[in-house]
Amino acid sequence: MWNEFKKFAFKGNVLDLAVGVIIGAAFGKIVSSLVDDIIMPIVGLATFGADFSDLKYKVIAYGSFLQAVVNFFITAFAIFIFVRIINHYRKKEAAKPAAPVPDVKEELLKEIRDLLKEQKQI
């Protein structure tokens, strides 16, 4: 059961999807912070202090935006390290020699040889 789960969890598509979701969520925080902390206060200033959510003056909180950017890069770096480790183990698995697969022609020739031996013995 553990091997099946490992094959499922570390399959290329599942891993790519997980990375995409995590990076997308982190980037979504950057966009939300950009809108909430940078753009909307500027729009509020342009409309004489109106904040459209509760119509009050709001100060531009660029520190919150910078924190969201830093959080994004930390998350992206952590995901990068995780994917790099997984790819390292995938390369090790791929480097292991696989069991030799007999050629179909060889199998047929062996069957013919065995049939000829049987005929000679009769």
C-alpha cells in the first residue's frame, strides 16, 4: 500500500499540480496585497479619501505588500528545494538497471528450438 501511495503522490502530474496550486496560492496573496495595500489606497486618495469598502481614509501599507512578496519567495524557494530533492530520487530510481526484457524474436526462436528438439526425440 505504501508503494502504491508513493507512486501516486510522486507521479509527475500530481506533483506538478501540487506545486502549481501552492505557487498559485502564494502569488494570489501578492496580488491581493497589491490591490488591498497599494492600489486601493491610491484610488482612495484620488477619490478624496474614499475607501470603497467602508468609505474611510486608508494609509498605503507598502510594508504589508513587501511582506507578501517575501513570503512568496520563501514559499517558492521551499517548493523548489522539495521538487529538487524529489527529482534527485527519481533520477536514482531511473538509473537502476531494469530487468532485461527478452526480445520477442529470441523467445520465438527458443520455442522453435524446443519444438525441433521434441521432434528429434520422437
